[in-house]
Amino acid sequence: MKKLLIIGLLTGASFGALAQGVSYHGKKITEKGAIPATELTTKMGSSDKMPAKVEGTVESVCQVKGCWMKVKTGDGQTMRVTFKDYGFFVPKDIVGKTVVVQGTAETTVTPVDELRHYAEDAGKSKEEIAKINEPEKALTFVADGVIVKK
């Protein structure tokens, strides 16, 4: 009986240690059914908008409050992820970590003033911000929920 108790405690402690490496933000979601971010554009095909669950690596995060992040999509490209209704944020120190996001993927055009705002949030210099003078057509994502892995 004593051995079972010790095994149970050790098993519980190991699961607790694993759970510490994961955090949930927004709607609680699962990883099940997530596609790699590198496949999202292909899955979208000619659609401008679609619901999706995507797994990828964080390239950058808003350093003001964690109100957006960029996830690598392959070939040196990224996808800006924002959070539904500005209702939650992610930690600012998750660059390089794997995330699962669930929500809506969309091809959008981001205006110059918004691009400059994002650049400012990312800590870019005034010179770099001033060079932004054209809108950007890109893949974006509005997440309902986010899982941040170790």
C-alpha cells in the first residue's frame, strides 16, 4: 500500500511538472486537430477567411502588453495573431516557443498607420517606423484561445 501511495505521488508530481510548461490564454482549447502553421496557406486555398487551429513557433510578441504575436509560417514569412475582442493577452517572453491558436485565419490588408503602431509596439526605431509607407497584404489570425507550450 505504501508503494502505491509513493508511486501515485510521484506520478502526480511528474504530471504537475509537465503542466507547468503549458499556459492557456483566452478560451480554453486543446491541441487536437491543429495543423502546422506552414500548411495554413495551402489549406486556405482561394478562401479569404476560414476557421482554423494552428500550431507554430512565435517569432515576436508585442512588448507593450502582449496584445499580438507573430507566428512563423515558413519561407521567412510570419502571420500576425491578435486576440478576439482584445479580450486577453499572451506573455511577452514567449519568442521561440510553440503555440497552438484557435480562431479565424484571414487574408487582410493592414494600413500604414496600423503597421507603424505594431512596429512601435515591437520596439522598432523611429527610422525603421518611418520607412513603413505601404499597406501590407498578409495572412492574419484572430485567436479565441491560445496554448503556449514550453
